[in-house]
Amino acid sequence: MDASVHLLPLQPGCHAGCPACPHRHFRLQDSLEAKAGFLKARLSPYAEVLAAVHTAGEAFRRGYRDKVCLAAVYESGMWHIGTRSRGKVISIPGCPVHTGRVRNIHAYLLDQLPPAEDFPLAYVVQTAAQLCLVLKSRLLPADETLAFLRTLMTEAFAPEGIWIHLHPAAGKKVFGKGGWHLISGKAVSVDESGLVYGPAAFQQLLPALYYHALQSAREFLSPGDDSLLVDLYSGTGSSIRYWELPPGRVIGVEADGEAVRLAGINVPAVTLLRGACRQRLPQLNVWLAERNAAGRKRLLYVNPPRTGLEAEIIRWIMSDYRPSRLAYLSCSAGTLRRDLDLLADASYRVDSLIPYDFFPGTRHVETLACLSDTRQ
């Protein structure tokens, strides 16, 4: 480590053994410089267009995480809920990165949870105002066992909805198919931007920073009256709504069925295709042909998982669709570099790389890549 880096003490409630925030000892500027250096090395052929890391500021380094997925284990007559490290669950009820709502619910559960033989808890998943307890079981616990959850709804910090998800094979994979039971409250909530979300919906932890990324993408893509826009890995519709295009000019593709259902509420008039993006290319091509894509400005926005763009999607971009501009929000510098190299070989120019500190205190950094077709 650079000798010039000044290390900070642990914040109150921070467990020394928790591996989740390796930059927690760094000053904000030192953390941002470390992330910038990482990206510069990983994306070296494009370093000249790499911008400074955008941050939400010092105030958002603590108390910002309102979405958590915590492991649970019952040992020596008590529950431990927190992060895994070397096969152990490190209980973090006072984590300073969590919001007050998360910390309060965490403390309540540790005090009120029944023993494991009555309540085989594997994970605690909280998505803002929606709480889900994942049980390693095929059957719901007895009704009297669930009384503590209904009591939770009377607390000032109560979630809006409480779910139990039955997943007898819960392990590395948190959720299984089916097994969802709403125990109390509402099935969905609404975030500050008016988007509907459920207990397993993906949400960015720093909405203002995320919408800055969408605004940057929108300014680059410049969608207008003559545009068609394809939005891949479109989630619950947050990005689709941001393009402000007429419903017939934008289409989304998303593999997760629940995300597609919620997107149908959030952007009800927009065509949404469910399935892996590579499997929906025939339908995309039909949609484009019906709208005379060859005679319009073709745009693309992608927000893939860490594995990056599927090989079939890369080939489709380079041949069938050939967008004049594309914006790519990436959570992995490694797969982003791979995909940028492939697109560069197909005459796409990387115009800008804009990093975002969506996860302060961690090594994680996301990057918005903006590319244009030099053939057009």
C-alpha cells in the first residue's frame, strides 16, 4: 500500500473481521484514486477517455445501504446474521454502512427469531421497504411461530411488506423457483422516483448517482423523434422510462420474470420481452423490421451482469443491428475490456468511459462506456 495513504479507524459498529468493505480504512479521495488506478490498468487501451470517478460524496459512505442479502446461522442457542468469511457468518447488527431501517430490523430479528428447529432461516434479504426471510424448508412454519413477524409490523421501523421464501436447497443460491409467501403488509413498494419494486428486485444503492449515469447515457445517445432504442438487461424499467421515447420506439429485454412483471407496471405501454437476450434476437429483429430500423437512428443501451455481453449479442450488435451509438453500463472492468476490444475491432470508437462509485467503501466500481459507429 502507498505510504501516503492515511488509514482511518473503524467506524462504531464496524466488525473488524467483516470482509465487505475493504476500503473502509481509506479516506474518500484515496479510495477513488485506488479505483481510478484499477480501471486505468484494466482498460489501458482506452485510458485517454477515462474520466474521474463520480462519487456521491463523503456523507454517503455511511448509512447508504438499504438493500442487503445477509446469511444466517444458529449456533450455541443464538442467531448470527451477517456476512460470510471463511465459512463463518460474522454478525454485523450495527454495521455503519446499513441504513437505520436495516439496522433496526436486524436487531429486532436477532432478539425475536425462533430457534432454528422451528424457523430454519438461511438468508435475510431486505430491499428497502420489502423484507424477505429465506427458509431452508419446503413448508411454512406454524402460524404461531410467525407471530413475531406480524408484531414487527407494529414497530416504527417496520417494512411495508414481509415475505417468506421457501427454498429447501438454499446455499450459494439465495432464491429458488416459486415458494413466495406474503406474510404481512404490501406485496410491492414504490421508490422515491415512483418505480414499483418487490422483495427481490435489483435496486441501485445510490439512486442520485445511478440517475447521473442514466443522464450521461441519455445525453450521449440523444434519442429523438427519428430514433429506435433497444434496452437490453432492462430490469424493472428504470432506464426505459428515462429515455422518454414513445412506447413504439423503445423495447426492453430482461431474463428475470419478476423484473419483467414489475416493468410492466412501471412502463406499461412499452414492449418487453422476457428471456435471455441472446434468445430474443429473432423477436428483436422482427420488431426492428416492422419499424423500418434501416431508415432510423438506431440506439442501444445495455446493463449486463458481471459476465458481460453474450457472444451472440456482440455479433448482433456488429452485424444485424449496427447501432450508431451505444451506452454500456458495466459492473466488471474485465468483461467490459473484452467487449470493448471486440467492438473496437468492428469499427466502434470508445468516446468516453465514466466510472461511478456506486459502492463506497468497497473495491467495486462501475463504468459507463459510450461508443459510436465510425462507419456511420
